[in-house]
Amino acid sequence: MDKKVCIIGLGYIGLPTAAVLANNGFLVHGVDVNEKAVNLINNGQIHIYEPDLENVVQKVVSEGRLRADKKPEKADIFILAVPTPFKDDHKPDLAFVESATTSIIPYLEPGNLIILESTSPVGTTEKIVEWILNERTDLSVDENKSNQIFVSHCPERVLPGKILKELIENDRIVGGINKVSTEKTVEFYETFVKGKVLQTNARTAELSKLTENSYRDVNIAFANELSMICDDLKIDVWELIKLANHHPRVNILQPGPGVGGHCIAVDPWFIVDAAPEKSKLIHTARKVNDSKPLFVINKVKEAANNFKSTTIACLGLSFKANIDDLRESPAVEIVKELTKEFNHNILIAEPHISELPSSLNELNVNLVSTEEAIKQANLIVLLVDHDYFKLIDEFDLHDKIVVDTRGITNNQSIKVASFT
Ligand code: SAJ
């Protein structure tokens, strides 16, 4: 009989994982607290934007292999794919992992495999075991006992926009709370992952995911720091990076308006929290990246001094190119701050969304087409390097001032750039 998987959390990770598993012969029961999402999925539709995902969801729902619900059910394998944000003091917030664990506790049976996919601070997988065994004294994690359950961490590693491909093709890291948990989990992932499935323990798996995202954060911070140095020195940072990257062992990433999303701007804090004295570089990188939106805001204000009356077109709201995800987006932060000074005179173009998030809707800004925004504004702030914006005709910008934070319009550095 087909194995049954119960997935808690049907967001950017849980839903694609549910769809891929259902498409690979598993029976999947997906759980989410968002009733609208549950209803949409049961209709074969989706509540997030991810290329090709809706087609797969539609197929597996119509085949009866994926069903969404607000409550878990008994299953062979449980996957926790819920958010792990941080609190105001940058300490990890495990409330969603704890409530997801609590929600499956009544349904657990000996032999079940429980996998934490959420990016988590070191020690979380062990905490899950504690939470379960506190409530269920009839279960154990002792090897060779007949009431044994298996618990592992297998951090998700997929890139939004390429999730379906990366879910199958990326290598995975599996760390169980004991050897047998690791082995059972590897066996499970090998049924649908084409990449390597690498084995370690739970704590190393947890830190490996935090390390990957911190590595990227530190490297983006290097690019962002360079962009601010270049601004002082009147050097085009995009040209500089292109030239430096011709060295065979140099590969500098791209500067931008700051680092957004729910991962890279968050996960390094879990390392800083766990080892504050030792994580000086990681902590500094976070601060450099977090300082970039204010740098951009000041550049915009400086540019606005060129006009008696300024109308600003903010191009892009999402946290990176070609997606609709606005979570922790530096673009949103910048727009919000600009409304304090330029209220009523801000137009937003974001081709990937059809309505503004409520936090911006209250602020008197208008969502318009890219063409309209450019036509009406005298100051253009390019915040996201969407492919769509790369098609902008430079002629349409000839009489504007452009603050390009992504270096896509005529390779201008982040500085007041006049298109003449
Ligand atoms: N960014 C730059 N310059 C760059 C690259 C990115 O400013 O050169 C910015 C983006 O604009 C964005 C932020 O960084 O605001 C993060 O974007 P990203 O593409 O680097 O990463 P995410 O957050 O979409 O996905 C990351 C990935 N991790 C790594 O590449 C190490 C992904 O594989 C993880 O699965 C994901 O985090 C996650 O869920 O943890």
C-alpha cells in the first residue's frame, strides 16, 4: 500500500513538497491553519506564486493523492514545514514548530518517522523529541524498542522561483536523533530526490543549513559594503565587481537595496544567538545588510533635492527578482519610509502582484503599471531586478533621475544617476 505522509504547513516549502511527494506515489495529507489556502488547494489551486506548481497541485488533487485540511491525520511520515522567524530581540521564535509538533502528538504511532524541514536553531530536533515524549510516555526513541519513533532534521534548501526543480535535484542533508532515524529518513528522501542524500546527526544538520544561509549573507554584505565604498569614491560598483570577478578565484555577489526574504535575513541570527561572542563576522554582515535600506532612502532624498516637486516611481516590491514574495522585503521597508516624506507622490509598480499588501494600502500609495509609473514620475527608484524591468526602454528614462539599487539600468551604481 502507498505510504501516507502528513505535512504540517502548506507554504512555500510545505506545498511544493506535498505536491512532489503526491506525484511520486505517496498519499499526502497537507495541513494548514489558513482556511482559504486549504480550500484553494482542495480545488486544485494555489495561494502562492511558484512557477509550474499549480499544474502539479491540480493533477495530484484530481487524482486524490493530495488533500488539504486544517487538522492532521494518522500517517507513516510526518513533515514539519512551518516558519521559524525571530522575535524583536533577534532570538529564534519556535512557537510554530512547537504548535506543529503539539498538533501531531495525538496521531503518532510506533514506527512513525517525524521530519523537521523548517530551518531551525541547533537543538530544535532534540526539543521536538522532548515535547513528544513528555506527552506520549507510551512512545520512545530507544533503538530496538517496539514503541520506537524516528525523528530527524532534513533542512529545506530550495530557492524560491526554482522550487520544483531544486526539490528533486538538490543534494539533501539528513541528521537523525540516532543512527536508525537517519537511515529511515535517507531511505524516504531517496525515493524522490535525484541529488545525493548526505547523512549526519541532527545538530550538524541544523547548523549546516544556518551556515549555508549565513555564508550567502556574509558574501552579499561584502557586495553591499563595496557599493557604499564605491559611492564615496565615485566608482561604478557594477563595473568594479565585473572586473574583479575575472580573477579565477574571485566571485563577488551583487549589491542591492538590502537582504530580504524569510531565510537569509533571519537564519544568521540563530547562530549569533547561540554563540554571540564567536560570531562577530556573521553579526557584522547582518548589520551591514540591514543598513542598506537606509542608505538607499538617503540617496533618494538627496536625489529629490533636484526637483521643486517630486513624484517617485518605486519599481519592485518583492524581496528578489521574478517572484511575488514580499516577506522581509527591503523594497517594502524603503517605500514605507519614503511615504513619510513624499506622501501622495509615490507610485509603485510591481508586475507580480495585483494588490498592495495591507501595510502599504493604508499609506496612500498607488499600485500602477510600470509604464504609468515611469511616465508620471521624475524620480525612479529601481528596487528589484525583475526581468520585466530589464525591458524598460532607456529612452523613457532620459529626462528622469534614476536611483538604481540593482544595477540594471545602464549599469549605474547606487548613486543619483541621471539618464542623459
Ligand atoms: N541578494 C542580493 N545579492 C545577491 C544575491 C541575493 O542582494 O547577489 C538578495 C536578494 O535580492 C534577496 C536576498 O538576498 O533579497 C536573498 O535572496 P537569495 O536568492 O540569496 O536567497 P533566498 O532567500 O531566496 O533563498 C535562500 C537560499 N539559500 C542559499 O542560497 C544559501 C535557498 O537555497 C534556501 O533554501 C532559502 O534561502 C531558505 O529557505 O533558507
